[in-house]
Amino acid sequence: MYRCEICGKSADIHHIVYKSEGGLDIRLNYKYLCHSHHRGKDGPHRNNAVNLKYKVELQDKLQTILFKEHYTFIDLLKILDINNNSLKKLVRNIKLFKEGYKSKDIIFQIMGQKSYTSEMIEDFILEKILSNY
């Protein structure tokens, strides 16, 4: 049984990068959240700032664990804790160099072919504040 990462209650799996956005069904893309923190008013499905925060956290984590410039298929299997078929799907459209796949390309693909920054969260919050005036 999973526990909410915020409050410790019984939890479900939340996909940080939604499947509809191209997110994968891999452990790194999971955040365990109770119903309230998942679909409540302060959850990622109803609060875009929280959604962006989780995406930035995931991207930062990926940049930390994929710190080398290139990785082989075998390296990625181990580091990402991903099954063979999921990794094949992930790298299908990524150029393979003799050194391996570029980590920035892997991260971009895992993130649903988007890049996220903390400035995006700040911009969203500012837009929300300004739209109330």
C-alpha cells in the first residue's frame, strides 16, 4: 500500500508527466498522493502551480541522476529502473551516438518533450495574481 508523500494517508499513483502529455509509466514519473493532495484544490490536477512544481522537481532529479553527457541503453535500463520495452519506446525517436544517447535528449523525452523551469511557476503565479485585478 502506498502512502501520500505529503500527509502519509493511503495514496494512489500520480503521474507527474501525465500519460496524455507523453509521460511514461515508470517509477521516476510517479508521485504518491492521497485523494485530497491528488485531486483536491491544492493537488496537481486542479492547481497548475503545484503541477509545474512537481514537473520541475522531476526534471531536476533527472538532471542529477543523468549527469554524464551520454548513456548507453544498458546504463539507462539500470539508472532509470525501466523495463526493456519502455526504454525502447523512450529512445525510439532519439539519435544514438557512438557514445550512447544524450542525457538531455532522454530527459526531454521523459518530460513529454517539454522543458520546465522554476520561472514558469513564478510566471504562472504572477499571471494569476494580475488576472484578479
